[in-house]
Amino acid sequence: MTTLKYILRDMWRLLVHHWVLGLLTLITAGVMLWILGITTLFSLNLENLLSRLESELIVQAYLVKDNTLDIEAIAQKIQSLDYVYAMKVYSPSDSLAKLQEKMGSQSRALEMLGDNPIPYNFEIHVHRAEDVEPLVEELNAMPEVDDVVYAGMVVRRISALSRISSRVALIMFVLSVIITALVVYNTIHISLYSRREEIGIMYLVGATRAYIATPFVLEGTLLSLFGAVIAAAGIMIAYFPGITLIQSNLPFLNSSLLTDRNVILRFCALLAGFGATLGWVCSYLVVARFINSITRPE
């Protein structure tokens, strides 16, 4: 208990006597973690947008005109395919009513067709854009299916965009973490280097390595945690007004954006925990390396 008391006292002295370097570490950690948080949220929103676009891709399968077909059995067969996320069956009369609704006042032209030419058809939704073309191949292989309609070029472009965005998001996240870690590491290293005489004196008077290192590690962890909390507060202040601005100018994106405050609060809590962990790891590595260099025999 006494040792802990002295360690906490030394940590407080470090913060007070070297407040400029402490402030530098705090600001650096806060800015880098804010950038990391905003980058991650941007990637998550982009993934949400692409997921929504993928879920709205529709494959329309038209059956052959044959009154002997078992529609329910065919529907179950298609529904059992791995690529199918959701499916809706349209009878000829349902399809005609839907077409008339779309055509509006021009729907009278359909009366010239005589008998309803539209067969039973299925409106199929897939999990991902890359599932569309394999699904189309399987549908075309079914003897009951007469025609399959889908936006081939759109599907290929969304699928390619989804793959690229996933890779870019991962690269951005990894780079942000590495840059944040390096900046925090070097800032703490500068802070320690300015106190090398104190560390040397403490070692000469008999202090153990753990006793010397712990105040510095606690200081780095605490400053990184406070920086992460400031970054989280900055995200909360900047994110929701930014989302509101996007929604007012691009209303079609409303359902694709992360707007749940509980989700963002959890994300900010994770960011704070990540900041504290990053500060602890960087501080530990810097202090261990620094003490080894000081205590190494000439």
C-alpha cells in the first residue's frame, strides 16, 4: 500500500512538474484518436450504404406459361438457394395490377393486349451483390424458368465497389492505428528523454525497475485515456451535426447512415478503452527500452 502511495505521488509530480510535455502528449493523443474515430465511422457508414444498395438489388425470375406448374414447390426450391435473402411471389393478376399502377393514366393501353401476358414471377433479393450472377445461373438452369431479368452492369459495379471499399476501409483503419501508435510512442519517448536525469538518479539510489517504470507508464496511460475521452467528446460534437447536414442535403442516404446515439456512444467508449490501452502499451515499451539503455553496463 505504501509503495502504491509513493508511485501515485511520483506520477502526480511528473504531471505537475512537466505539464507542458504532458499537455503535448494529451493533445497529440486526442487529435490522432479523433482522426482514427472519424475515419472508422466514415468507413462504417460507407459499408452501411453499400450493404443497403446490395439488399435492394432485385432479380426478377419469370416462369414459363404453364397452368400445370406447382408454383409453391418452385417457390420453395428457389427460396432454398443459398444466395436468396428474401423473395416475393407475384401472380399474373398481381403483376398486371402493379404494372397498371406504375403506368398511371397510360395503363389503358394494356387493355389492347387482351389476355394478361405476364406469367407467374418471383422478386428475389440477395445477401450481397456478388451473389446475383451465381443466382441467375442457377435460375436459368431451371426448366420452369423462362426468363431472368436483372441489372447486370449495376450488379458488377456495386460488387466491385463493395470489394474495393472493404479493402480501403481496412487499410485506412490499419494505417490510422499505426500512425496513432507511432505518434503517441514518439511523444511519450520525447517526454521520457527530457527526464533521463531523474530516472538515472532514481536507479542510482536503489529504486527497482518496476518502481521507476510504473509512474511513467501510469502517466502515459492516463494522458492517453484523457486524450481519448477528449477525442470521443469531439466526435460526439462533430458527428451528429455533420450527419444532420448530410441528411438535409442528401435525404436518400437517411437509412444508410449511423444515427443511433447508443451505437455512437458505445463506439466512443470503445475508442476511450482503445486509447488507454494504446497509451499503456506505448508507455510500457518506451519505458522498458529507456530503462534498459540507462541501466546497461558500459
